[in-house]
Amino acid sequence: MSDPASSNVPLYNKRGQRFGPKGIATRDEIMGATLRLLQHLPVWQINPSDIASAAGIRQPNFYTYFDSVEEVLLALTHRATVEAQDYRKSAPASLDGPAGLEWIKQIAEGSIAEWQKYGPVLRVVEMFADDNVPEFREARRARLDCL
């Protein structure tokens, strides 16, 4: 489960009620279910009912946490950005030699791990950003600013 304070997770639902541990866990499960569905289905075939079913909740409960599938995708993109390691902080003074090679290996391994976890979402973000959907262009820009 993610820490809401560190990842800018909304602390309140649309009715103004503060999320407790169960609410945060439900929101996380909705996000996880969406990610799992994206591994097998194209985004245009996924709807809130599918996500709710995969998350083990009723469809109306989906709307307590998100307004749309796109909103879930943006939340997942934000989470991927928050979890991404900033390799600039550990860059060696020179890429020559063992320290440089080790740093490059860390970047490659971290990128592969991130892609294995969030690849389906990142592909969708790129697709919508390329189609000039403003929220997804902004999400891509924010993500690239952090790398």
C-alpha cells in the first residue's frame, strides 16, 4: 500500500470524506486492477464496470475514488513518477571506469523493472499524449521532468 503523504494521493473522496486505511487500500486495488486489465486488454475495451469487478468492488464504489478510467490511468502515471528513481543524484563524476559502468547498469535495471511494472500504463499515456489530450501531455511532461 502506498503512503498517501509521499505520493500526493487524495486524502478525501468526492463527498469530502477522509480516506481511512480501507479507503486507501480500495483505491490502490482499483489502480492495481486497472494495471492488470491493461496487460490483457486495450484501454478502449476497459470500462469502470470491468475495473470494479477485477477489484472486487461494486461499480458505484469505483466512482467514490475515480470519475473515469482515464483518471485511474493518470493516478497510475503519477505513482510511477513518484516511484521512479532519480539517477542524477547518484551519477559518478565520470562515466569512464567501473563506477560509470555500474551507474549505467543501475539505470538499465531500474528502467526494465519500471517497464515491467508500469509498461501498459506508460504506453497508454504516450498514446494519449501523442493525440494531444492535455491531461496526458501534462502527465508525460511531469514524468520526463523527474527523470
